[in-house]
Amino acid sequence: MSALVRFAPSPTGLLHVGNARTAMLNHLFARREGARFLLRIDDTDMERSKPEFEAAIITDLEWLGIGHDLFARQVLRADAHRAASETLKARGRLYPCYETALELDRKRRRQTAQRLPPIYDRAALALSAEERANLESQGRRPHWRFLLSHAKITWRDLVRRDVEIDTATLSDPVLIREDGRFLYTLPSVVDDVDFDVTHIIRGEDHVTNTAAQIEIFEALGAPVPHFAHFPLLVGAGGEALSKRLGSLTVRSLREDEGIEPLALACYLAKTGTSDPIELRGSLAALAQEFAFEKIGRAPAHFDPAELAHLNAKLLHALPYAAVAMRLSDMNIGGGAAFWEAVKPNLSRMLDAANLWLIVKGPVAPVIEDVHLAENAAALLPPEPWDDELWARWTKAIGDATGAKGRALFQPLRLALTGCEHGPELKKLLPLIGRAKALARLNGETA
């Protein structure tokens, strides 16, 4: 049986950078091992799940270069989930409980006050059939808990190595609500079983859940997958990342921050590992370097400034052929000459549009040194221009005015571009052309 991984987002919001990292690590492992990738939409939360969020998640994954071999919606598999629950009931591993939320809260408060762990006391197991019938006659409907073995569950985690959890320290997890709806755990295990998932790669916030899930796999007579739990992303200063911050969605990084998909892919693949955070040419190259052994145990820091730096570095290395269509779509002309002139100054692709305005105009010039600007206009040679134009022209201006260094070049930049900083004027001037350059040197908007 070939390996199969799964990424199972809930369509209750946009794809957060933390979940995107989970998808990326699953994808890289799958590509390295020749495994299949299952995209499973965990949409059992009927109130919060939205089709527009599902569509957005798929769009974000495709933008990142993450495709899928299999696709499933969990809500369509309710019959399989119900069948599994009946199996667990028949085997004595799923039992009804009648406490209300308020009663359970009171129990936990009493346990805490007595300095006891707030673990469910299994009082429902002592109820007779008559007592259960009496409670139901009063209108109570049971929620259903999975009966843990109270044994020590061990597994060899692909990231954390040997893990042991004593299920006697855990409450029997609720698998079915009073209204008959399933919570996350049972549908997740059943779908993992039915799709033959072999590797579950996810954040370490699921480590404790894993012990219960292993027992459910075993109670259903199914093979237990391999598990890999990696540390979660935190902020640059070590603070927790809030999923409610819109700036941390993949959509925001793409549309608002101008992050390139490969830059984000490289960042997600390398952050928190022993590899340096640097660019690779493709997801295939990232997959070749992927290894669970490289993932550290410390939290992985998500630093927007570091990502922005990586993004700029990627743009600086792109040849014109790689961006020609995108420049055309942005109504940016100038061809390869413009791209080579401006790409060292780009932090994001959107910056190219602002730099194109400097070439295309109109630009309101800033005349800092009238005398120098007048001499520059008078000394500007006719077109056509060759590659030596800039050196000859600025030398002539310097000889005529005595200006040199910043006193020479800064007034020229302000007059020609209206900006204090920007791409090399040697490369920009031929794109601006003599007519516009002359007008700007004369203080005219052009």
C-alpha cells in the first residue's frame, strides 16, 4: 500500500499561515516519498462552515503549488461515521452520559478545589438501564464518550521520537453531542481509516489527542498510522499567533503584502528546521531536502520582516521571461530593460507599478539646484543614446558646475524622478527618454 497523507482544514475561515505550513509539510513529504495527498474538508461544523471559505482554501493551496490526489468532504460521510459509532457502542467502548454542561462544570470546579485533576469521573457507567430510561423520560439526551483503556499509550513520533501518554490522566473524550452531531475526533479517525491514511503530519497541539485516537483506531480494528507532530508557529517575539489576525492569512499575504508563492513556500518549509531559511527554485527542490529529522523541537518563529526579505530576494533573481506576462497584465511597458532597471529595488511585485509611473509620467520634478538643472538640460545630448551616455553626461555637468558626488547626483534624481531614492538613473534615463527628461529638468511636469 502506497503512503497517503491528508490535510484536513475546516472551512470556517480563510487559510491561516499556520495551517498553510501544515499543508506544506504534508505536501513536501508526499512529493519526497511518492505518496498521495488527500485534501479533506472537515465541514461538520454546519453553522460556521461556508462554501466560500472552502473555495478560498483550495485557491490558496493551488497558489502555493499544493495540489491534491484525492478530495473529500467530511459532511458527506455521515453514514460511515454513524456505522463506526454503532460498532464502538456494540464493543462497549462508547457509552452514554447524561450530565448537563452546568453539572460537568460543577464537577470540574469541585475537583479543582480539591486539587484533583479535572477528569471525568465516569459516573455514567454506574447508571442502570432504569436510571437511564428515567433520565431520558425527563427530556435528557445523552452525549457519548469513548471509554479509554487507562493504559499507557506509546508511539514513535517522526518528529518528537518516543512519546508516552497515560490515558488514566485524560477524560474519556466526548465523540457525539446530545443532538447527535459528531465532534472532530471520531469522523477524523473513521475517515483516516476509510481512506487508508498512513501518515498524519500536524501540529503538536494534537499530541494529547493522539493517545485517544490511537485507542479508537485499535477499537475499530484498524491499523494505526504513523504520526509526526511539529512545533507550532509563534510570532517573531515568541508570542502566540492569533488566527483572528487577518494579516496572517494566505490571502492577505498574497493580495495585501505582495508575497510570492515560492517565497512563502520556502519560508514555511524551512522555518523551524535546521536548514537556513533561503530560496529554492521549486517545490520539488524543497521536497528533496525535506526530512523530519531537521524539524526542531522549539517553536518556529514567523517573522514578517524575514519573509519580506526573502520575497525581495526572489524578485531580484527573476529573469524578465518569468515576469513578462505579469508586467503586461499590470500595464507596465519598457520590456526587459525596465525590469532589469527596477528589479533590484523591488520588495514586492506591486512596487513595479509605482516605478513604471516614474518612466511613463507624469512626474512633478523637484528642482533642488536650479543652476545644476539648467546646465544638465543644456548638456543633454540628442538621441539615440548609447550605454556610455550617463557617464559622459554627468561628467560634463560636473565639469560645468563643479558639483560632484551627492551634490551632483541627488539634484538630478529629484529632477528626473521626483523621488529621493530609486533605481539606477543610468538605467532609468534611456527609458524616460530625452523629451520627458528635458521637460523635467526645466521644472515641467512630464
